[in-house]
Amino acid sequence: MTDLERAIEAALFAAEEPMTVEALAGFLGDAAVADVREALKELAQTYSERGVHLVERAKRWHFETAPDLAHLLRKEKEQVRRLSRAATEVLAIIAYHEPVSRAEIESIRGVQTSGGTLDVLLEAGWVKIAGRREVPGRPTIYATTPDFLDHFGLGSRRDLPGISELRATGLLDPVEDAYEELMGPDEEQSEPQDAA
């Protein structure tokens, strides 16, 4: 292990929060960002077979317990936090369309969104206020947080499953299939007739 890797290891171990490559380079003084990035990759490889792993979430690096050992460290039973269907829909819309305003969320969902639903997501730390849209009325816009990525084990939003993956797991049924089940495969939608 190089001196730089040892210094990074010590800095991340002592850090209260995950750190970006740039923050680590600044913390270490004269270290170049490219060198820190390379050292982090080497350290991640070194830790890949150990009881703790060095991982990157939302461009921030930190140590976490190896997934196969996490059960050994739990003293109490985890309390499962269930989101309402509305909160789950709003969270998905924000994740896939961020930054997005409440009006845009309502347009996609087709129903009004309760302020309480957004409050639950803000309180959970999965959603944040990302500013205001530069349009008349300047509506608040929302985006996901690094905690959202960390909770769902995503490195970045690019790791969100696509439509084909969601359909393959049964989480998303094609609208056409649902329509065919309702109408029957042989029935066709009648075309509007022109008035003579």
C-alpha cells in the first residue's frame, strides 16, 4: 500500500461523512485529483474481499460493512419504513425526471399531490429542494439526494432500472397488455365517424 493510499484510508476512516475525490485531494494538501482517484480505485480493490468495503455513492467515497456480514452487526430488528403508494409514485417520478416541480409531478401522475407526501420524502432525506424553476411563479423543484442513492444501493441515477428491466421483473406492465385484458384481444377500438 502506497503512502497516498494509507493517507486516504486514514482520512476516510476518520471522516464524519462520505468525501468526494476533490475534497480528499484538498484535505491531503498536495495530492493531485487524478492520483487520489487512482488510489481510491486501488483501495476499493484491496477492500473488496474484506469485512468492510470502500464504495462510491453519488461521487462520494466511504467505508461500509460488507453486505454478507451486515446481519452480524444488527442489534435490533430493523423497522421497515413503508411508503404509501402515492409517496412511492412521487419518489419514482422525481428520481426519473429530476429536477421536477410539484405541478410536473401532478401532470405525470394525473392527480394532485399532497404536500404531506413530499414532506415524508423530504423528512426521509431521499428528496431535497433543488431550487426554483425560472418560469412565472418560480415553482420549487425537487431532486433526489445522495441518501436516496445510498439507501437503494445506486452509484448514480444512471443505475436506475430502465423500462425493459422493470417489465422483466413484473414491476411494470405494458399499458397495451392491460388494455387487451380489459377489452379482449379481438376487439378493436371504434373509430369516430365523421358527421355528414
